[in-house]
Amino acid sequence: MTIMGIKARDNNIDLKGTTVDVTKIMASEPHRVAEIIVDFYFPKKNYSAEEKRIVESVAGTSPVPLSLHPDLKQTIKFNW
């Protein structure tokens, strides 16, 4: 969300009111986190297709998702 916020600020896109839900899905053999689902919920502000593209283009590019194990499935959902 930090990287998305910076990109939005630089492009005068208002993301105030955005919320994020994170869900982890466990695998049993071996017992580990198999998938992380990140749901972004944006306020109803009539974003243009270009504004959505700009924000979505940087999702998953911060150091956090890039540092996770490559076998971990990362699902990102955008709810505009």
C-alpha cells in the first residue's frame, strides 16, 4: 500500500479511505503458508481506467512481496 500511495500521490490520485484485507492459506504437507491473498478496497471515487492502471501497475513491487519465498502464491485483488 505504501508504494501504491506514493505512486498515487505523484499522479494526484486520491486513495484516502482505501482499506486492505490480507488472508493466509495454509498448506498441510509441509505445514506452511501456501498463499497470501491481498484484497484492496478503494473508495467509490469514479477512478478513470488510467488511474486504476497506474495504481495497479505498482502493486506487488515493494520489498515485502519481493522478499517472500518464490513458492508462496501471492494473489492481489483490486476492488474498485
